[in-house]
Amino acid sequence: INAEYGSSGINAEYGDVLIHEATHQSSLAEQSAAKKHTTVSQAVEVGRRMGAAYTILTHFSLRYQKLPPIVGEEVPGNVAFAHDMMRVTQGNIGEWCRATAHLPTLFPEHYKDLMKQCGIKE
């Protein structure tokens, strides 16, 4: 993580939820940096460093139209991927985080398409 994103000095004493953009999958770190964006792993790391109880990732590249960039990512259990019309409350944020692990099962065809798009063979 570059200094701009990783050493802001932000900590969770100001809140428990980080909402952070994660425009690209982690394998596109150079492209993401060139466009002044972050990857999934970089955004997750910012949440970890600031001690956020939960991290919600948003602002995905248009290349991920059906599913967020989850292929090949290690996503901790306190991270959720935002979507349009998502309503997060103190009571349901854990459910949203748990749902992330089930996206490939819930949307198998979209997941297969995303794998191909990311250059990963089944």
C-alpha cells in the first residue's frame, strides 16, 4: 500500500465501519495506482490498519458488472461488498459480511464469467 493510503493515521476511535473504494481486483495494483484507486486487498488492509470492526467495499470498475472483484481475493469475515440499494444497519452488517462468501454459490454463472474475465481457469 502506498503512503497515501496506508499511513493516514486514521483509527477506529472515530467509528467502527470503513466504507472504502476498491476499484480493481488485487492483481491489477499497478493499473489501479495509476488511476489513483485502490484494489480489494489494499482497501481491506486500510480497514485492518485503522482497526475498523467492519469494512464495506464500493466503487468497483465497470469491468465487474455482475459481481464485485472477488475472484482470487482473500476476504476477511468482516468485509462486505456494497451494491445498489444496499441498506446496512448495525443489526445486519454481519449478515452482509457473511454473504460475501456465498456469492459464487448464489451466482455460479456470473462467477464463472468473472473467473474467465480475470484469467483464472476453473
